[in-house]
Amino acid sequence: MFSAALMLTWACDLIVAAEGTQFADVVATRLGMCGVEYFGHPWEFGPRKAKELLLTGDSLDARTHAPSAW
């Protein structure tokens, strides 16, 4: 699930993902700037993790992110 799909996902109250789903926002690393999408990263991941993901383009799998959402 990449950049544009994350815009839709952040607005959802419940995110259901298959075990192998990858979450990533690669706009900043590929275009050299943040996109104009809904910027929900800090609220979903916290400020430190949001900066890490946006600046490196790394991804999280559903299993890694699920415990932090509970």
C-alpha cells in the first residue's frame, strides 16, 4: 500500500490488512518533496517514526504496525 492509498487509509477508523501488506510513503524519496496528500503520518506513527519513514522511504508490514495500533 503506497502513497495515494495511504491518503484513503488514514481517514479510516479501522484498517484491516493481510499479513503480507506493506505500508510505505515513497513520495519524499522519489520526488524529493512531500506530496500534497493528507499528512496523517505523525498521528498514525508518532513524530519520530513518521520522519524516519518519510525521509527514508522505508516500509512497515502489517504485523509490525498492528501492535502499535492496539
